Amino acid sequence: MSSPTDDLPAFDALHQGNYAEAIAALEEAIADAPEDTRYYAYLGLAYLLQGSETEAQLVWMTPEIEELCENWSQHLADILLQEARRLGDPKQTWLLRQYLRELSPDDLENLLELLYLSLELSLWAADDNQLLEDVRDRLTTATPQEVPQDTLWNTFDRLSSQTPSLTGSLELCRVAATHLLDTPRAIDRLLARAKTLEFENCSQDALSLGQLCLELAPDRFQALVETARFCQNIGDNKASLDYLDRALAVAETLPQKILASHIKLRGFMRAAGYWEPAKSLYAQHRRDLEALIDSNNISLEFATRILTAGSMTPYFTDDLVSYRQLRNQIGATSQRYLQQHLSDRVERYRTQHQQRPAENNQNILKIGYLSECFRQHSVGWLMRWLLHHHDRDRFEIHLYSLRHTGDTLQQTFAAVEGSNFHELPYSTRAVADKIHQDNIDLLVDLDSVTSNCGCSVLALKPAPVQVSWLGADASGIPAVDYFISDPYVLPDDAQNYYSETLWQLPQTYIAVNGFEIGVPTLRRDRLGIPPDAVVYFSSQTGYKRNPDNIRLQLQILREVPNSIFLVKGAYTNIDSVRRAFEEQAETEGISRDRLRFLPVAISETVHRANIAIADVVLDTYPYNGTTTTLETLWAGVPVVTRVGQQFASRQGYTLLKNVSVEAGIAFTDEEYVEWGVRLGKDTELRKTVVRQLHESRKAAPLWNARQFTREMERAYQEMVG
């Protein structure tokens, strides 16, 4: 039989989309040659593509066809398959493959293509869950020769982008991955999807994909460390440590060992109560970092990941000089390799910066803010006031968001900034390109060493002027020009140890107009606390807890007989925190019934309201609280803080100085205990501090976000020049 394109004009009309003309010609052809079954097949096809499915079905069920063609169903299936491969319209192709599925239900290639199109076109219906099952069942029985690798990969790649949200998709990915010849590529795709889910606050789903990767390749280093991180995110510290032990056992390179130990340190510190093994691991981690600085070759992947390695150091020690030296060396080493691997981008960005016209005196500066924390997070709560007070007549503001949560605060940021709120993938190249394309004059990094992607973007220098502010101590990346500070948050000689130029604002490096406060859920009577007891309070993550600081806090408790200590730890295993405090309490001769361990509050506003139960809040050291201290001062509760040398240990100091309160500022461990005891015993002193804090709301720099914003804007203009 000749090809249908060899004879009648009907086929030309069909292929050109002139379905009415094709139908008329095919009906005439059938009248002339009723024995040629091709015409019935194509007539039904023309009706189908025209949108007349009923007519198509009637044509294909013409009684005479079975007599004319012994194998009519297969004949029709062959024609539909041929046309499905020819058609350029995905929706029409999807329709043909639906009919082909009825004719050839076991055709694996068609099932895979149909699944791909259903996902790609979002034509997913309730009964398509059956399609997932059919593909899975067919793959389960398929021989290697029956599996079309390219088709399977395309479908797997598309399916993985929606796994495990679709019912049955995770199991199908598991079966599909076992049939893919390139298993490492499949694992990479699943891990990429898992990390996307993580940054959408779906860590449990991310963990499911990580565990699937480990089923496919139990000793794959990258799968082990990522799965460990997902476990930490959902609070399963034991499983996380098991995965990391396995990762360290299979690590072959120094960067791999550093990455695994960094994440393991994160797990130890996050859980609290693992101080001794954490110290031991940190010592080795530090030695590996120092060896890395002399390394001759670091891959792009690890140059990105190790930028934040060593960031646990300020939790262990208050050594400004040593930490800045390490931080600067890591920043410079990682930047060097990142820029080598992505030299084309770096050169393109640099060239554009040089060719930009001298517009520094222009009326409007383009300011970009880069962060994972444009959401309900400490950074988000604090920096919203700067955005609120920005002069939009002189500054065009862009927010580059690296994490999607969709929470209320993120929705507010998106609504206020409109098209200048950019939700971006967690991709160094994509984010840097977007900033570069937007011609940002000055890029402000809010996360520093808490964000791998953010640090990697900064290392490529997509904006001509780059600044770090707010989220953490400076990253030490040479491409960052400035670090925002104030007269208190760093010692006078700090510039000697920073690669960035320290830009000192006149009063404070942070200011807010206050905080929303809800209805408290904590009451003394419900906690078994006598009305006349002195209540100490501490609310920090496990990262900031250590035996030395706990010992000092309990010494304060011991010296104030009628006192109770309330301990809360966000992102922390409360059982580990309890064990750490109770063991130390026994050593200090303090009854355990003077300790209360609190769950995390249901919201930020409730957490702030609950601070009012405290008489005195005890800060942590060597890593102070920042947002928690701001909230405490706004609530009018005295704070005792230990001042050190590094940025992390001077937060309480600058905040208290900027509300003009000296009581509670301690420069030694002894002073920390003395202030804690004095504020606990001296009721009048507490009242005086409370009164000072309430008075500070009227004029203190800490509560004047408008003035602070003007100071930041002047700094930006001078930085740009």
C-alpha cells in the first residue's frame, strides 16, 4: 500500500490543518474506493483533530472495516502513532496518544510519551493516577531492550519535577530510575528536585527523595550529605548523624570531608547537648579548612559549598583575629576557584561595569537586596523597616529572594515590591545573571555565611558595588566591598582584620520601629512559679548553647534563691537541651525543679508576648542573640549580655548602648554573673531599667527606623560615589 502522502490532496489538507477540506476529500475517496481502509483511518483522524470526537469514533467503528482489514486495531494504531510523531502541536499529540493507549495499552513508549505530555501540558485528571500505575507496572515487567532510554529520561525528568506531590510519582521514579542506564544522572536530578523542595519548606518531601537516591546508590557521597541535611531540617538528628558518618567514611577528597563535617557540626550544634563531640569534630574541621587553603584544585560544586565552611567558629570561640584570618582565606580561596570555573560570566560582568556610563549622580540608584530570608525569619522581620522607609523617589529597590515559603511576611514583601520582587531558583548562575541584567548599582547581601548561594553570587561580582549587612559577620569574600557596622558592634581596631571596608554608621547598624505583640500563652501559675519568684529567661537556638555559658547562667540562679529559669530553644531538640542544663545543674548543686523547658511558641507574636513573663533575660556568649534581644528590649525586660571581641559577641552591647542602658553590660564572665545576680535581687534596679526601656521608645536610635534608613541611604550614595 502506498504512503498516504503519495496520492490524494486530502492528506496535504490534513497535514496543513485544513480539516474540513480533508474530511470532504476523504469521504469522496471512500466513495470511490471503499475497500481502502486508510481512508477510514484518516477520516476519523481528521474529525478527531477538528474536535469532533464522536464522529471520529463512529467512522472508526464502521462495520465494514473489520471485514476489509483483519487487523484493523493494529492498522489504526500504526497510523495514529505515525501521526503522533509527526504532529507539532503537543495538545493534538496528547489526544492521539490517548486513543493509541486504548488500542495498544502495553506500548511502553506511548505510555511514557503520554505521561510526559500530561505533565508538560498540565492536563492532569483524576484518572491519570491510573496512568502512573500503568507506566510503573509496564516498566516493572519490561526487558532492557524494550525500554526507550531517551523517552524514559525525558519522562523521568519531567515527573521528578512534580515528585512526590503526585500520588504514586515517588514509586514510579524509583522504578524508572532502575531502568535508566545513567543512574548518576538520575540521582543528580532527584537531588536537585529535593533541594528545590527544601527551599519551598517541604523538607519531609525532600527527605523522601534523598532516601530514594540512597536506595539507588547507598554510598553516593552527595546523596548522603543532602539527606542528612533534610533530616536535620525535620529534627531527626540521630538519622542525620548516621548519614554523615557514612558520608565521612566514603569521602575521598578534602572538600568532601569539610562539607560533611560542616553539616555534622551543624547537626551537633542545632541539637544542643553534644558539646564534647562537637568540639572534637570542630578541631579536625578547622585543620582541614587550613589545609584546604593551600589546595590546588577545587571543583565548582565544592567552591560553592565550602564558602560557608568554618562559619561555626564564632559559636566555639571569641577570637576576632583568628576567625577573620580564617574567614578571609576561605573567602579568597573559594572566590578564586569560582571565578576560574565561571570566568566567562565574571568577565562579562566586569566589562559591563566598566562600560556603564557615569551615572553615579543620577537621581535614582538601583539597590538590590539578596537573601534567603524575605519571609518569617529574623532577617525578614528586621529589614522590613528599611524597605518601609526607603525613599522611592531616589532609590529603585529590587529584592532577590532565594527561598519560597509563601508565608504572610513573604507575601507582604512581594505585594509591596511588585515586579521588583524576584523569586529565583537556588542557582548561583541564574541569580547572578538576573542581578547583572537588572543593572543593579549596589547589591546588599543580607545573609553572608548563612547562604551558600548568596555567597557564591557575591563572589562573581554581578554588581559594581557590593555590601554585606545584617545577617551574620562578614564573609571575607574579596568581591564584597563593604560591611556595615556601628561604633559598638566591632572593636576600634577591627578594620585591621577585615578584607571588606568597614562602613561605620553613626549610631547603630540596625533599627526597627518595634514589633507586633500577641496574646501570651505563658502564665506563672500554670508553670508552677510562685508570684514572688524572680524569673530568668533564655530563648536561643541550640547553636548558641555551650557548657561554659550554661554554667554561668546557673551560677546566677544559685545566687538568687527565689528564682526560676525558663529555657526555650528554637530549632533545637528540647530533650538534649534539658539534659545539658540538668547535668550542669546537678554539678552546681541546683534543684532541677527550678528549671522549666518551654516549647516553641505557635507564632512570633505569641513568642514576643511571652517574654513579659521574665524579670531578666540572660543572653548567650560567645554568640549573642540579636533579634531575641531586640524583642526583649522592646518588651521592656532587662538583659544581661557578655561583650566580646567578635561581631557575634557584641550584639547585646550595641543594642543596649542604643537604648542608653548600661545595666547588664558585662565585659567578663564575673561581671556577667554579677549583673545577673544584681538584677535578680535588686527590685528597684530592675524597675529603673524597665522604665528606661519604656522611655527609650520615644527617642532611642534603636527604635528610629526612619532615621536609620536615611543614614543607610547616605552610605549607599557615598559607596557608589
